[in-house]
Amino acid sequence: MTENCRIEHDCVGELEVPADAYYGCQTLRAVENYHITGITLSHYPRLIHALAYVKMAAAEANASLGLLDEDKARAIVRACEELLQGKLHDQFVVDAVQGGAGTSTNMNANEVICNRALEILGHCKGEYDIIHPLNHVNMSQSTNDVYPSALNIALILENRELLDAMQYLRGAFMDKGVEFRDVIKMGRTQLQDAVPMTLGQEFTAWGVMVGEDVERLSEAQSLVHEINMGATAIGTGLNSHPDYTRTVTEKLVQITTLPLKASPDLVEATQDTGAYVQLSGVLKRIVVKMSKICNDLRLLSSGPRCGLNEINLPPRAPGSSIMPGKVNPVIPEVVSQVAYAVIGSDMTVTMASEAGQLELNVMEPVIAYSLFQSINMTRRACLTLADLCVKGITANADRCREMVEHSIGLVTALNPYMGYEMSTEVAKEAMDSGRSVYDIVLEKGCLTKEELEDILKPENMVRPRYIHRK
């Protein structure tokens, strides 16, 4: 023991730990071993909160079952409460991606909580004969039930914010749907003219797309409400009290107010990461659709002189170092890049889940890292797209209507009145001659002027309508 450090030991040997550190030698050994992402556990406050919830519930459960001294339990609970208040997060120094199935994460939590509990009882850090990171803070537990249970809780908390952000983006699209409800434009399929619609219908459809994924994410999140506390090493519950699983789960529900439930088969729950694959797949679905919408926004705003130019995106930055006045659609561009990153993370989750062997999946740290990255990037992308793009979009109504009136796609509305063959003939003649559909039909005498004006009125083509057939 020196003034600046204390000596701790584990099964590998002794190690000098900074005297003021709340973590211990196992954490320090992990810091030395894992220089992978450069992103430490302190970057994920909700994971730290979730670990605190788990350790608090375990201490209370062990105390109620007569396994843990009440004074020690209270000190552990108080230390956990401080973590929930945001204190000591800087002491979670292990890299997020690590070997050992999350053991280093669990030990980082055990050691920080233990040393703070020692101080609460009036002792010095490292006096593990009083409170021990494993014998007391980790009592009735294993990394193999602590880590996935804490991860599930953290994912629930993270997803709540993502759901809020998605609802916010949905609302922005829906508001534009109302604002643009009277702007007539040409709908397109395969980048070719199709039939008229309103710009409001287009934006409303995007809002519905986001809203559908709110439902899908809520469904996927329900899968991670199942936890495996009490499984200990492989699901058999070795070294835990027969009533521990029930008791600790009840404590966790009480502390977190989340509808958590114990898995009916702890052996299955300890090795099965299918819920993470499902959640990751939904995140991929969300960003794929967001990127599709962003592709549409870029197309509709293309130009401004030589493109579609139906809408204007709010200018956010000069677009070129060589072309004066050029403004690029940078917000849709960055959202699409988020989509590519999340799609890549989904592949990581898929392969890591597949790599699980026998009674445990040791790849859970990279699953956790990938899911946190995907959730946080998607949440920020939703807010960025809503605030810096969608809310500021304006419509070029005259340009939209001009393209409708000059489109050959109007001929589709004539099918019920002239038949497909005659309508095709008109479309081909309009294409070859450059004349309007209206003029050609009128010239052929297929319909009267009054009938034609009624049928080809764009406002009459954007919703179902009873057709008076001849």
C-alpha cells in the first residue's frame, strides 16, 4: 500500500489500483486488456442505471431471504441509489466491447458499488473483508444473469426515448400532410409519371410509415421484458436460494416500475439471444424506411432548375467548395448514412447471436454495443430529420400543378370511359406529338368537352369516385 495506490489481488495475481479509484483490480485488468472501441461503459448511463437496479434488487432480495446482513445490504442499496443519481459514472472505465461475456462489466459494477458501500459504512476502499465485491455485492448472481438482465432494462429505457422521437417525426410528417392537402402533384412509379395525387397524401403516407414502425418497435420491446435473474451460471440456479428468482424479480419490478417477468426456463433464457435479433431487425426496418423517405425528399427537391423541384428543403449549409450558391440536401443525406450504419450493426447482432455456443452466448457485449449505437443514432436521426428538414419544407404548388397538366399519366383516368386500347393510342400520340391528352381526346370526339374537363380535373383524380360508364 502506497500513498497513491492500493494493492488488490485476483486469481491472476496482484495489481496496483489508484488509491482514489472506486473500481478494483478486475476492472483495471479489463482496462489493460480491452483497447477496442475507445467507448467506455460511462458512455451508456442507462446501462449503469440498469446495473444499479439489478444490484439493488439483489441486495434487497438477499437480505429479505436472510442471506445478507441488513447493514451491508443498506450500504449496497445506498451506493446503487447514488449511481441512479448520476454519481460515479466516471468510474465505469471498461471498454464496451470485451471478452468474457460481460464479466468485466459486472465486475466494474461490483467493485464500484462495493467500495462506495464501504465508505458509507465508514471504511476505506479495498477493505473487502467487510464488504466484498463478489461475496456480497454479487451474492446469488453470475455475470450470466446480471449482464443480460441489466441489458434488457437498459434497452427498455433507451427505446422509450426512441419511440418518443419516432412519434415526433411522425407528427412532423402528419402536420405537413395537412398543410399540403390541396397541393395537386403527379404521383410516380418506377420514376415514371403515374396518376395525380396531393402532396399532402405523400407526406401523410410517410407519417403512416413511421407510425407503423412505432408499433413494431413496441412489439419487439415487449420481448426484452423477460429476464433471467436467478439463473446464475447456466440457468440451473446454482448458489442461489430456491425463492431468489421470484424475490429478486419482484424487487426489480418494484424498483424499476417496469413490467419485468422471470423467464419460465432459465437455461433457455441464459443462452437465447433471439430477442436482440428481433429488436435489431426492427431497428433495421425503421431506418430502411426512413432512408427511403429521405431518397424521396432528395428527388422531389432536386434541381432547383433542372430537376423535379416540387418541394424546397430548408437550406442548412453551403453545398460546395467550388460551385457558388449550391445547397445540398444534407439532412436527408446524413439520415441515410445512419441507416447504412444501423444495417451494418444488425448484421453484427445477427452473427454474434448465431455464435452462441451451448449454455451461454459470450458475444453479448458486441450485441449490446451494436444495439445501443443503433438506438441512439436512430433517435438522433429522427429528431434531426424532423427539426432541421421536415418542419421547414415548403411546396412549389405551381410547379406541381404544371407537371400534372402536362403529364401523359392523365390518360389513366380515361380507361373506364374510352377503354384501355383507345387510351393507349391517345397516350402514344401524346408522347410522339408533344400535344396534351386533353386536346387529342377532344379532337377525336371520344368525349364531350364537359365530360373531359370533369374526368381530367386533377382534384377528381386523387380519391375514389363513382364512374358513370356509357
